[in-house]
Amino acid sequence: MSNIKLFFVENTDNSTEIRNKLQLLSNSVYTITSELYMVEYEGTPKELYDSLSDTISGKNIFIQDVNTTGDTYWGYMNKELWEWINNHYVK
């Protein structure tokens, strides 16, 4: 299990509330968009979902462990995202 989660919530009007709750539950949060986050969280995706269920009920949600070893991810994003990943994955 990875300590980094990809967290997606669709069409939300309470993104500030969701981000605030993510920050309380996790070690760190990186906002990619108002619907997409990288979260450093020690539990499982289901545990994170259950902890947020009162804030995100009725929304389309997707939470996945992100494998950050070797060449398991690639892309073009701003430098801050790559630095965040490098600073928050379990080595």
C-alpha cells in the first residue's frame, strides 16, 4: 500500500471544505484542481473515504493508492507537483 493517494471528487461546490478536511486527516495535500488532489495518508483508500463520507456524500469519488517507485508514473505537470511527490512518498 502506498502512502500517496490520488483523490478525485466530481462536480463539488464545497471544494474548500473537502480540502480542509483532507488536510486534517492527512500528512499533506497537494491540489491539482478543485476536483483532483494528491494526498499523503497512511491508511487505505477505503479508510480515507469513510473518514470523509459526511463531507462528500452523494458525490462521485475515486481514491487510489499511487505507486511511486521506479518508473511507475510519468507526465508533464508543474515542478511543484514533482517536488511534492518526491518529498512525500515512502522511500
